[in-house]
Amino acid sequence: MLLHSSVPFTPNSKTNRTHFHFSNFSSFKPPKCSLSAVSEAPHFELSTHSNKKPFPAEVSRTIMELATVGTLSALTNEGHEGSSSPLAIGVRFTVDPHEGTPFFFLNPTFPFSPQTPSSLHVQLNQSGLRTPQCTLQGTLTKPQDTSATKRLVSLWGKRFGEEVDQDLMYIVAVDRVLQLEDFQEDGEWISSLDYKNAQPDPLRQFAEKLVSEINTNNMEDIIRFCNVYVDLDFQVLEAKMIWVDRLGFDMRLLSTQKGIFEVRIPFPGEVTDEKGAKSTFNCMSQLAWEVERNFQPLDFEKVKQLKHIKS
């Protein structure tokens, strides 16, 4: 079953093989795959991008754009006998879209002071299978620019639908960021400049919906993806898509013999919107279907890198 897009297609044994026709929209570059009944074998590349997954700075910016709550930690003078002591509280936040600076509003009774070393820890649940997270280290401070403050108050109102007292606004001036792919994974430090210059993923607003739709309606396709696009030496009992981004998607595989694995399957080319993602998925689904039934030769290199997930 293919995803609904501008090129609906449901393969079956009686279907004539025809070219996929992609809609003419400027933001999407069609994948390098040709699905036809001609005798010449199609050219297909799993990735034309030098990097097959977003950079950590992009992932952190995406997490910060999608999440709405985090854990703020900062030093206070409320420790024993007035000594400095760290305090962590949950906060709602949003970010300045230009540089990814998080801002929030604090209850005046909390013993936080401006110009205090602080961190903001944020997590993003992906399909209940993975929790990428980032910790922004920097300084808890108040915005100095009045016009910028008004703009941020407007952003807050659009996101949370409420009015706030701008005098209670704080930001974390970011010095560096620690990004982790999941719990108990090794982290990677990101400089403030790299974080600010990175762009959040263009598929972020509908990625969760798309992944849910694929996992619900396209189970045969994702199992087929494992068999066709991944170099496996075991039978896949169950597969589930974790997340999708502009360069490809991540999947969780279950094998009765060898356990649980995670694999990254790149797109043939970068996509930048929902229509492009669905069209690319349909194209890859069709080609995988034809390869599985020997209608087309397997003339591309399979994905070989799998990550074993400890149970």
C-alpha cells in the first residue's frame, strides 16, 4: 500500500510497469530511479548526498523546534547556609527561529538570578522507540533588545495561546550544546556557532504524522525495504520506522536470532517537503517491489551499517 500523494499507485500482479511521474514543484528533486518495463536496467542510488543523515547541530535545532518542555538547571543561593546550590525545574519554552535561542517565563518566586550559569535539557520521543536529546549550556539572562522581546512575546502567544508578562522572560544564551541520539548513547558537543547557523529539518512539522501513517498502513513496504535495501544475514520478524528527515529514515528491526537493530536507509536525494517525501517513499516502494519479484535487477549497493540495540 502506497502513501497518498500526487502519484497514487498500488502495485499488483496485473499492473503494467510505467514511469512514475512526479509533480512539478520546485522544492523537490526527483530520486534517481526509473520504474519502467523497458529492458534497460534502471539507475538507482540510495544516496547522492555526501552525508546520509543530518548533522548533530541540525538534529538539536529540530529537537528544540518541536519540543515545548524541558528541564532548566541553574545555580541559586538557596543552598545550606546561603551557599550556591543547583536547582532544576521543568519549564515550557519556545525558540527564536533565527538562532535557536530558547526563551521562557519564570515565576518570580523562583530563586534564579540573571547572568547565572545554566543548562536546558530537552528530549524528543520518536515513535516510542528512541529519545534524541540535547542539553544547551550557557547563561541564564534576560533579553536586552526591546523590539526582540516584543517579537518573542508574540511568538509565545502564537504557540501557547496566552498572554505573558515580558518582564518575566528569560533566555539561555547558548555557549555549547551536547547532543545524544538516545539514552545511554555517546554524546557529541556542538559549538554555539554551529548550533546557531544550523537549520531545523524541513520535514519536522509532519514527520511524526508521516511515520505513524507508514507504520500503520505500509507494514509490507517497510519489511520489503529491509530485505531489498539492507544487507542482512538474518530474517526480519518485525520492522518499524522511527523517524524521517530530509535525507532518509531510520528503522528498528527485530530478529528472533540476533535481537534488535537500528538501520539508516537514505533517500535517493534530498527532499524538502511532505509531497516530496511521499513521492520518494512511493518510488522506493515500487522499485523494492519490482526487485523482490525479479522484474528489475538489484544494481545498487545495499546499506551495510546496522547498530545493535541492547535489550
